[in-house]
Amino acid sequence: MLVLSRQRDESIMIGDNIVVTIVDIRGDKVRLGINAPSEVPVHRQEVYEAIQRENLRASRLDPDETRDIGKLAGRRPMPGGDGPRR
Amino acid sequence: MRINTTRFGRIDIEADDVLHFISGLPGLEDCREWALLADSTNDALGWLQSTTRCDVALAVVCPRRFVPDYQVRIPRSELTPLAMRNVQDAQLLVIVARHGKNLTLNLKAPIVINVEARTGRQVVASGDLPMNYELIHERPPLKKSA
């Protein structure tokens, strides 16, 4: 891993089109701003890894296991997303 | 074109029906081309079959069939790579997995498809949405005792 020290408002360039900026530092929390092309996904690592695991799990599913899905319903009211809706 | 699949055997698909996922999917980054198959025995379900890896397929459903109040906020940056300005033009699907005995839906990271452009992408929706939302057998309504 490359380790660099940066202060607030300083930036790092990754490749030729990704810029990471230290927006704020408060206690043990750092706010990062990321400028990247729209086709490059940017996520908190733990979220990305959780999606990876979930996709790999899903990719093992067999049609036999889904036969009865038409008879199922959601277990509970869904916790809300936020903001304007689709 | 003819593709081999481990679940469905050999199937024929039109080149025009292939969906292009420019970044693949997390965990399946090398799978960039997919075909959306209907399940002939099950109208609640479809299968996203990789056209390059015969053993890779994902069961997908229309989320509102199971979660009628499913609402997502998708950041514009997630839609731009699909050449899509309006999320209304998208087809939204969620992936089915199994946790223990239950089938679950990934409501946090739905698949967005630009039907016209034949492109797709798995996006991360904002908000506190579950990645493994459990589906259960519907309980019959309770009857009042006499």
C-alpha cells in the first residue's frame, strides 16, 4: 500500500483522472472528496465487499431453489430509502 | 448466437438481446455480457445468464412484485454510465440469493437496465436498504375465533 500524508484541502491523483481530496478532518473522522469519471464506481470498501459476497452467493443459486418464489412475500415493511423516488 | 449454460443447457439468443455491463458486477467483473432469460415455469422470476461463463447466472425479480413500496434513490453518477438521464426509462431488477432456508432480495444494490441501449449496471442505492431482504411464505390472515 502506498501511504501518503495529506493535510486538509490537499489532494492525491490516482491515474490521470481520479482526484481524492481531504475535505475535512475532525477527530478521528476524515471527509474525502472524490473526483472520478462517472463510469468508475466509488464506494466505501465494506459496502463494495458486501455486494461482491452477495453476488457470489446469488450466482450459486439453482432454479430448483426458486420454484416456489411466486408464493413468497416480503417478511416485513421495507425500511425506507431517502430522497426523491423512482 | 448459441450459448452453453449449466442450468439451462444450450440456448439460442439474439445478439440484439445481449445486455452489456461495462463494469461487469462486483465479484463478477469479468462477466460483461448477459442475457435476460424468462423462466418458463415461473413468471415471478427471470435469469440473468452470463454469455461468457456458462456456470454464472443470477435469479432476478421485479422488486415491486415482492416489495410493493420499494423506492430507491439512485445517484445520477450511477446512471450516467448507462447513458440514461431519466431513471423512469430504466428497468429495475433485484438479485435473489439464499441465506439459510430463506430466499432473499438485494434491495440495496439493484440492477438498472437501459432497455433501449441494451446496457446494464448494478448500482448502490442511497439509504438504509437491506442487502438480503427475506422472503417468506405468506401467512394466511388470522381468523377470529367464535
